[in-house]
Amino acid sequence: MSESAQVPAATGSALVFRPIAIERRAPAIAAAAFAAIAILLGIVAVVRHDGDGNFTVYACVCGFLALVMLYITLAGRRFVTECRPEGIRTTRWGRAHQCAWPEVADIRQRTVSGRSTSYTVEVTTKAGGRFVLGVPNASSSYRNPLFEQQLAQITAYWHASASTA
């Protein structure tokens, strides 16, 4: 399925967003690469009878990184954002947030710069609380061609729901 064909499904009166293929694939590839490196270093450690333990330590570090990337892969698959007539609900890193539309003060793009730049959607409530939506996401290291479109859909849904409330 192409990226452009992965437009969120409107289920009845709900709009549901899930991670696109690149968001699911990139951490899985990294986990597999770290696991392969850990296995190779472990084999080298056994073959060379690594007395100093250098290869063993490197194998353990790569194995640990593989487990971290596996966790990111599995947790990222559960990210979801749902726009429903009563409000918005999202799950990100195992934490769920929800808010009724009348309580929403703003929905905007949040940009975080560091080694790479990431783009997320942040919801601000009228009470001053904030939470980041699980989907959509984008980064300078991977492109989400639907990010702007998805942000516009969420914002339009909020405005339409707020005007009918």
C-alpha cells in the first residue's frame, strides 16, 4: 500500500490515525541491525577466546540496544489518535490522553530541534494542560508525507465539533 493511500479511515463519524509504514519500519530495521551486530560480536568473542572480554562487552551493549529498539518498535505500533464527536483521544508510549472538544484551547504543530528535528501535534486544554498526540509524527530523519494533511484534518475536525457543541 502506498503512503498516499494510507489516509486515515473515517469510521462512522470518527477519524482514526495510525502510524504510517516508515514509522513502523525504521525502528524494526534498527533493532534487527543491532541484533545482528550483537550476534556477530558474540561469535567473534567465542572464536577468539576473548580473554579481555572486549567483544563480549560490545555484544552485550549491542544486544541491549536491540532490545531497546524492539521496545520502540512494539510500542510505536500502538500509537493511535482518534477524533470522535465527543472529543479527541490518543495513546503514545502506553499513556492515554483524552479531552472533550469544548475543553480544547489549541491544536498546533510542535517542533523539537536537536540532532534531528521532530514534528508532533500538541493539544492545549483550556485548563492549561498539554499533551502530544501519538499520531501524526514526522522527523528530519524520516518524512511523513501526510503530516500536514493529518494536522489539517484534526484541526478541521476540532473546529467543526466545537461549532456544533
